[in-house]
Amino acid sequence: MGPERDSEDDDASAGARERALADHARFVDANLKRNFRANFIHGVLGMTGFRLIYAPTIIPAYLMLLTGSAAAVGLGTALLQLGATISPIASGARIEHRSHILPYAIRVGSLMRLMVLLLALAGWLLTGDLLVLATFACFLLLGFFSGAQRVAFQMLMGKLIPIRKRGRLQGYRNFAGGLIAAILAWVAGNWFIADRWLGNGYATTFLFAFVLTSAGLVVLKTMIREPAAPLARPQMPMRERVREFPQLLADRDFAHFLGVQSLATMARVGAPFWTVYAGSLLGLDGALIGGLSFVFLGSDTISNIAWGPMGDRLGFRIVYALSLACSIAGVALLVAAESAPPIYAAFMLLGFGQSGWMLAATTMVLEFGTPQDTPMRLAFATTVEGAIAAGGPVAAGLLVAIWGFTPLFALVFVALAAALALLLLRVREPRRIG
């Protein structure tokens, strides 16, 4: 009787899981149009605002204005990443057992936007060393909540949007958001910053970013229809969950993917210095910041029309490979440039590379392994990326301060080439595995 009872229980449990998955799939399909629109609108508004913060133009120029130091530019960028190093694991542990993710996503998203508002207020109300310290503190907390938000929002998208639609959603969202961001970056550089709107053009830019990103969060909260999770892990202490991380690396493709991510992240530490380098050749002013921001974000935007549908049709491994190739070409052209046209062309290629990298990296990690482990795979990948990105900019800033830009760009070039080689040789397309 014992073995027969166990067999019956197993069959009943398997049947319950199949019914839960079927109910979840029906709910997702029934609400797909609404959730697609909600994710699209939220993404457009959020991307428009946050790209004004994270584009490798405005923040480096702002830090250079405040401190006059390349090392300080690296430190500020490192603080943004340092905050994102620990929070993804905590975020993954908080949501992997939850039936609904949206309430948590709204909380961490609100705190992230609050940091952008505090950046603006610090710019208007503080001066001198106090302004620098407050700015660095905001960067640290902005990074912390950004890491938590990234895990929660990517998990939410993976739960609501079928794999066949994710590339199009992100590609079209990135296109629309990037187009608006490119225009606003040009406006910020040529009007807000150059004309010192409201007494501090950078603070005005941060306030504008806060308003846009907050509007996107309101749309997400009011429009999303989230089903209960069909399967979830039992809740356990975060320390015990972290001890299980080596099990994630048993998937060799995912392990090699982390290696690619690590090398690509090492290369991205050079991003804050692209604008500083261009400014050393052409003169760093509001017009240059606006022009380079427009080219970088504009190319980032346009390329998403190709990257998203390409990923849906062919898988995102090819998107990742082509984006790395674009970045390699952009760095090489930037180093060789001696005048404005090739510098603008380099920023165009770097924009192509960044958009493809962001789209492929965030989407591929959802496709490895089992759905129950998705939150911790996201957390693990984000933490590895954040740890490298936290220390890298400080070292890069010191390298530039002591030896100039050439050694930094050489290291970036080598890291990008190594990432491309590892991706092509060791990482299979997740959709083709099994």
C-alpha cells in the first residue's frame, strides 16, 4: 500500500502542477495585450528618464565639473555599481517564493526614483565638498535600488510576457524610449546645461528624469494584471540560498555565459571616460555633451528595431555577438580619432553595441535552466556584473589619471575580444539546448 500511495500522491502532485501551469498560461494569453502595453509604456518613460542618468555623457561631465578629476569620475561610476552588487541577491531571495512580484517591484522602483530626485535637490541646495559627498551617496543608493529593481522587473517581464514576444517588446520599447531620450539628451546638453536652467542645468536634468520615470511607475502599477505564480520555491534564509549558488553553475552554458558577462562588464568600465576623452580632444562643453548624447542614444535607439525582432527569430546569442563586434569597432575608431566626425561615428557604434548588449544579456539569462531558479540566476548574474563594475571604474580612473587613456582603451579592447571569443566558442543558444 505504501508504494502505491506514494505513486498516487506523485501523480496527483504532477497533475496539480500541470493544471497550475495551464491556468497561468491561459491568464498570460488573456491579459497579454494589456500587460504588453503596460510594460511598453512603463519602459519608454523609465528608459527615457534613466538613460539621461546612465548614458556615458551627462554624469561623467557632471562629476568632472564638480571635481575636475578623472579618478572622481571613476569613483562615482563605481558607487553606482557598488550599490547594485549586494541588492540583487537580497531581491531574488525576497521574490522567488512570492506568488505576486508587482508590489515589491513598485516599492524598490519608487526608492530608486527618490534617489534621482535627491540628486536634483542636492544640485540646487548644496555646494562644495558637501555637494560632492551627497552626490556620491545618492549614486550608491541609486545603484542599490537599481540592482533590486532590475531583478524584480526582469522577473515580472519573464512571468507576464511569453518568450516569443520579449524581443519585440524590449526592442520597440527601447526604440521609442531611446528616441525620446536622445532628443531630451540633446535638449539637456544644449539648453538645460548650457543655459543653466533654474540655476543648475544638471539638477534640472535630474528633476526631469525623476518626473518621467515616476510617471512610468504609475502606469505599471495601474495597468499590470499579474497572475499568481504557478510554481515557486519554498522560502529559506538568504544565507542558505546563497550556498546553493554553485548548483546554478552546474549548467555549463550558464557558467560560460557568466564569463562572457564578466568580460563584457570589464570592458564597460571604459564607458564613463569616452566623453571625457572626446572632451580632451574637442573641448568639453554643453554642446558637445548634447551632441554626443544624441548620437549615442540615437544609434542605441535605432538599432533596437533590428535587435529585438532578430532575437525573437534567431535567439539572443547572435544579438550578443554582433553587439560585442560593434563595441570593438567603436573603441578602435575612438582611439584612432583625431577630429569630430570619427568621434561621433565611434559613439554611434558604441550606441549600437550597448543596446544589443543590454537586450541580449537581460533576455538570455531568463532562458537558461528552470523557471524556479530564474530569480536567483538573475540575482547571481547581476551581482557578478555589479561586483566587477564597482571596482573597475576606480581602477580605470586612476589609470587615466596616471598614464592617460591609451592603456585603458587597450584593456577594454582586449576584454571585448575575449568576451566575443568565449561567447562564440562556449555558449550555446539557450533555446537550442535540450
